[in-house]
Amino acid sequence: MDHLPVSLSLASRRALVVGGGTVAARKVALLLAAGAQVLVASPELGPSLAELAAAGRIEHLAERFAPEHVDGAFVVVAATDAPATNAAVSAAAQARGVLVNVVDAPDLCTFLFPSIVDRSPLVVSVSTSGASPVLARLLRARLETLLPSTYGRLAELARALRPRLKERVPDPARRRALWEELLDGPFAELVLAGKRAEAERWLDDRLASVGPAPARGEVYLVGAGPGNPDLLTFRALRLMQQADVIVYDHLVSPAVVELCRRDADRIYVGKERDHHALRQEEINALLVRLATEGKRVARLKGGDPFIFGRGGEEIATLAEHGVSFEVVPGITAAAGVAAYAGIPLTHRDCSHACVFVTGHLKDGTMNLDWPALARPWQTVVVYMGLHGLPVLCRELIAHGLPADTPAAIIQRGTTHRQRVVTGSLATLPELAVEARMKPPTLIVVGQVVKLRERLRWFDPEGAADVGEWPARPPRPHAAGSETRDDDARGVGARQASSSGKK
């Protein structure tokens, strides 16, 4: 992020505003609302500022700007229509270590004014780091409709209740859980409806029922989807925001991890090819231990937990130890990545069934049911198959699929770094090498791949497709691995088949 959002305490602090026009008046209004003592330096004042000066709400210095005006100020705002003056204000403030904002000149600022939704003491700010103030204003307008004015009342009551709840529930983790219950349940609804007395009676009853700390927490097995955070479910996002600990693997995109509660502990347990941060048995034990300590644990898994994610093994261990758990399905890579690549997994003219397999190599071979995979009128989706792509294509051809069967490999599907290479069983291995494809990838084999030419809709940053390689140099990508929570030494075929509708 270009700027760190902060909330400044300006009560009784001096704020200097250079300029006397309409724009300066808007900044003065914000500073006064925050409790600042405002000095306006300008030879003349517009009507609104003149009215404030006459009422004694601001101090007016009827002079052109001089650097010494900055002395004693906590923040400075330059809002004149003279670029040279604004630059001089910025230079003087920065030389003295004073925060400065220059209207419409982000490069001269050390802080920016965001667009504000004011439900004091609840304040929400939106900033584009100066890139598009209009966009920030439009987003603020949307937030205004989502946050009733009564939210300020709820925030004020919460502030008043903090000492009481801290005394009644001294354990921070339990108190945080109680706050979440209060602010996302009947108590909040009563306050927002203006029924404060009834809300306080509800709170009294709830506090009377607060018992000893629970012996165990719970685990949320959350499908984090194929990479694009917009594809998370509402349920997944909610649990990610309330978890005390986040346990995640390397297939969970950084953008998804960033949506978790910021003060939650984060534990990386990713398994990459030939490198496991933790063995699966250790991950299972970790989840049990954290829950036993009373923690709420969000176990994030790329795609869907029950499709090549070993989620079943993890919840089996939790069940054996009596740990409460919940499973939140996610969009598996086959569905999400193929959709963003413009490749339908089934189509009445091309494919009546779809088979999911893992493409792990063991001793240079894949232990798959090749005759079952090399059937016409079906789509084969291969997870984690990049390193074994030559073996995969060779075996499918050897077991009956024509060498010109369409095939595609998609890298980092659904994200802005998505790249797609299409070809045939005969050509795809070489095309993937020329394109320097890197994990994580997904491979799709079948006649449905032909449909991409007219169904493609997602083209991030004009990513090159087959035929352009290597004419256009590929963008550099960080090395990684596609190996999921399955054992990287993977042994037999794991297949899931679903019939399509004809």
C-alpha cells in the first residue's frame, strides 16, 4: 500500500491552513470537526471562512504565506490556487517535520485526506492514495447507504460498556468472542432500532450466563478457492474474520490471507514439491492442540478442502479427539480455473463427463487408470501435473486418445497473473516449456478446450495465449510448486468423476 491509514488526534492542536477559498473552507470544516485550533493564513477570506473568523471559531492571519507561519503547527494544509505557494508550504512543513497536505498534489503531501463516512465515534475512511478522489467519493457514497446513522449510537454504547465487560470477562479471547456476539446479534439489532433499555436488559441476562472458559475451541476447514479473493463465500470470509489462528498452505493466495483478521496468529504449513513445512500428521496434531487451547482456528486450504485437499483426514483426526469443527466448501480449481480460462468442463457437443485426477510423479511414472481416462466424450482435469506433463500426454496417446486431442495448461488461474497455453496432447509439453510455465497449474484435456477460442472472456493484462510463444517474452513469475496437501511422493490414482447432462 502506498500510504498507511491512521487516525490523528487533533483535539486542541494547532492546524495551519494556507488559502482562503472554497477548497480551504472544506479542509477547515474537517479540522474543526476533529477539534483542531485552526489558523488560516490568507490575505483575503471567502464568505464561509470570513463567517467562521467573525464568530471566533478560527484565527485569521491576513498575510501571504511565510515559512515561519508553520512554526507551532501540528498539521499544515496548502489550499491555494498558486502552485508555487503550495510547493513552498510543503517544503517549509517538511523541513520542520510537520505533517502537510497539499490539495490535488499527492507528491507534495506527507498525509492525505480520505473520503469520510462519519458515524462518530465510528469513522470509516476511503483513500485511493490520490490516484482518483472521485472514485473514493463514489465508494464513500456506497458506504453511506450501508451504514445507518444509528451505528454511531452502537459504537458509543460499546465504548461505554468496555470497562464493564473487561471486568466481567477478563480473558481477552473470550471477551473478543462476546463482543462479536453482541455486535452481530440481537443486542446490536435492539440498539440500532433505538431500544437501548431493552438492549441493556438483554446484555444483563447474557452476562449473567457467562460461565467458565470453554475447555476447547473449534476448527473451521475453509475452502479458500483457486486464488481470486472475490470467489470466497460469505461464510468463509466471516469465519476468517473471527478466527484467533489462521493455518494456511502455499496454495492459498496472499490476497486471501490478507482478508483474515489482522491480529490473528498466522501459521504457514504449506507443502511444496520436495519440501514440506509440516507433515500431514503434524498438521492434524497442530489443529487438535490449538483447539484444545480454546482457540478458534481457520484452516485455509486452496480450492475445496474435500477435493485433493486431505480435508477428510484432518476432520477425521478432529472427530477422534472430540474437537468441534465446521467445513466451508470452496470453489475447486477445476471449476474456477477452467471457467476463467473460457473452457467449460462439460458441453453437449464435446463432453458428457468430467474426471478429476492428480498428476503426481513417482519414479518417473503416474499410477493412473489410463484406459478409463482415454475415453472419448469426456474431459480430464489434472491437478498438480506440470512436472509430469510429458508422461501424462504420452500415456493418454498410448492408451487411445488421438495425438491431436485439444489440451490446455493454465497457470495461476482466476488471478491477474493468469496465463493460458493451449495445444494438443502432442504439442502441449513443448509449448509449456517454451512458455516457462510455473506452478500452480491446472491441465485440461478434451474437446472442450477448442471452445476457448470463442468463449474466452478473462484476459488479464493481455496475457499471451498459445501461438504467441515465444514471440512475446513471458512475464517473470516467482517459482513455486503445485503440490497440494497430498503427499508429494503421491502413489495411486485419485479420481472423481461426474456425469454431465446431455
